[in-house]
Amino acid sequence: MSEFMGKSFIWFVGVVEDRADPKHSGRLRVRCLGYHTEDLLKLPTADLPWAHVMNPITSATVSGVGQTPLGAVEGTWVVGFFQDGADAQMPVIIGTLPGVPSGLPTKIEKGDDGKYPGKGFQDYINANYPKYKETDVNRLAVNLTESDASGITDSETNPHPSLTIRRADRTTDIGRADFNEDEEFITNIPNIEKVKLAADDGTNFSEPETPYNATYPYNHVYESESGHIREMDDTPTNERIHERHASGTGYEIGPQGTKVTRVKKDNYNLTTGDDYAQIKGNQSTTVDGGVRVFVNANASTEASHYTIEVGKNAHVNIQVDDGDVNVVTSKGDINLKSGNNLNIQAAQGIRLQSQTVDIGVAGDWNETTKNKTENTGHHQMNSGTTTIVGPDNINLN
């Protein structure tokens, strides 16, 4: 090698034609302007030297540490220099060159001789890039707009497809839990004040609209080949962070800190330690399917309890529109304690079945019923005074 890096510095500009590096080191085959002919028959892509890609100093680029030196595609314009100077056989790429393509690539079919008859300096095998004749800067960063007839309102003239999809995919009018008022709860018991259940209305809610309102050059966008997107938008008063999978799963943080997360399929949260959550406001959860909660799943000897505490001046409302409420313990007791009254109302019957029934009443016991039937093997009553009033008949057998 008659030249070496440092002795002379020779630049080149070229187009990537191949990125399938057999050594998996991020190298690219580049056809360089002024050094290589565009005639693919005279100089096939396979005969171009492999060019190394220079990573920034912020990337270690060793043993997989740092940023992977992959990003350019066939059709990318690059700039670099030759390590070997005028020999021009050891190119190094130091960056990519965005622009405004004047034309789109032409796909070339391989001839019978295995060669490609046509011109290089383009993605002639796949004809994927460039996709359109507009600036290579991402549409989300450019956000082209034009004013309406009044000259005041700006409207987007070339929105990014993902933005159009996100807006169309917005979910609205999601129902929330709604507890109905009941004026007739406990009403027909003599000498008992009517009990009323107050309503707890749950109005519908909607997914917020995307706060996207980028202004060039403040929105820093990364988009992968398959359509994964990351935005770090510094547009004054419209700052956002947005990450989106090509499937539509992603999140967006708006200017005021509001975060919207959308998962297009299943969502798993696995925590090997403890999980703490604090919500300063209210929480609303709407589930179209069922909900299952399994507590103390490992049957620990130091039991992990399921504890719910509701602060002062609040209610616990459970409403089942059509179905049963079942509470079952395989072992253990069911304990109910009320600081005031315990009110139970059933539209049909109230049924109790147990080995024994023990009732202690500190005050009076009042029963009002149309008919009463008791079946017992032995009935014992201990009373200081017993009064039986029967307007018609009293039968004692």
C-alpha cells in the first residue's frame, strides 16, 4: 500500500449498493462518484470494495457495546474518505447525505449471464429506496402545512402515514362503571326509615387526541425500515416524546406531561420484587372481558393478604347488572361488621343454612311477616314475659 491514513486525505461521495456484509461488521459496498463507473456490466456491485462505517465517539463499537453500525440502506448517499489515499481500495464512511431525490430507482433483472445490465448508483435490485421524490428528512420532522383561504389556519399537506393511522385509530366514548341510584332500597319495614342508595355516575371517556404539532427543525425523528418510530419533539409549547411499534403499539407524552399508552395486542407486566403505584386523582378501568385476581399464589406460610381500605366519606359500590355475586371460603370465616346498620333486601327469598344459628340482640327484636312457619325438633323459650296476640285464632298443639 503506497498510501496510508494520515499521509493523504482523499474524500469520496457515493451510493450504497450492498449491505449484506458476510463478516457482519456493518460494512457497505459503495459506488463512488468519479472513482467507479455507473455501468454494472463493467463494474458489478460484487467487485466494489467493502467500506467500513465510522461510529460516533459516544458509541464503544466493541464486543456489541454501543450503537450497532447499521442504518444505511441500498440507495443511501454517503460521504467518506479512503484510508489508503489515492489507491482508493479501503473506503471509510463517516456519514450519510440527505437530499431531495430527482428520481426513483429502477429495478433491474439479472441477465442469463448472471449480470445486471444497467446503471448503478441506485437500489437496482430491490428498488425500495428512495420511496418518493421529496426531502429525505422524515415527514414527521418536516410537517409541511399550508394556510387556508383566510390565511390563518394551517393544514397539513403531506402527513406521515403513521400519523394518519393514529388519528383514525383513536378510541372514543369508552364506558365507565356507573352505579345506579335506588330510591326503593329498604322501604316497607314498619317503623324503619327508608334507605336510599345514591348514584355514582360514570360518564364516558375518550382517548386524547395526539398533540402532534411539530415545527421544523425541532422534531428529532428516527424511523426504521419496518416502520418503528421514535420522536423527541422540541417544538416550543408542543414538546412531545413518542415511540411507536409498526403494529401500532406505543406511547406518547404530551406538552403537559399527559401520557397515552396503546397496546395493540397482549400486555404483560412481570415484577420480581414489590410493585407500588400512587394515583393522586381518580382511576377508571374498563374491561370488555373478565377480571381475575389471584393473591398469595405461592401459598406462603407468611400469607400475603388482599386488603382494601376506603377512606372517610366514600362508599364501596358493587353493581351486577345481570348475574350473581358469589363469596366462598373453602376454609375460614366470613366476617361482617357494620359501624351502623346492616341492611339487606332481597326481591325473592333470603335463605340461611348452617349447623347452628346464634343471634345476640342488645335491643329489641321486631318481626313483621305475612305468615311464619317454624319446624323444629325442640323449641325452648326463656322469657320474663311472653305476650301472644291473635285477633282470630291461637292454636297450641
